[in-house]
Amino acid sequence: MFIEAPALANATGLRPRPPAGSPVLEPASLALNVTQSCLAAPFEALRSQYASAVTAGVVPRSLLASGQLERCLDNLEKLCLGPLARRR
């Protein structure tokens, strides 16, 4: 459902269409997306810090270590957030 301000309705009473390619989300779906994003923020910060440490040379650049960290963070996120954790 597209929610709009009454002033945007044209003379025929039809609502204007949202711009092409823009997703139209229901309020409940939008609230769930915002909640999931907020709850996932600490885990994204950890991923970002690890990437910064690798870039700075503090942590060695390793695909195995990176994969292990990702699996660990993914499991931790699922453990802490339960059904609100993102699915990969």
C-alpha cells in the first residue's frame, strides 16, 4: 500500500505512483526491517572493525580466518537475536 499526503492527489482523485524501482513497503514490514537493522548494527560494527584491522595490518590477511570470524559472528547473531537474526 502506498501512503501519501492528501495534497499530492491529482484532480482525478487518483494517487500518484511511487517512482519506478522504489520499493513500496507496508508499515509492519518497514518496522521489521528497521528493527532488524538496529539489532544487527553491533555485529556489522564488529565486521567493520575486523576489516579495518586487516587493512591496517594488525590482523593477518587470511581467507580462512575471515571465514571463521564470519561463521562465529553469524552464530552469535543467531544466538542473540533468535528469529530476528538475518538469514544468509
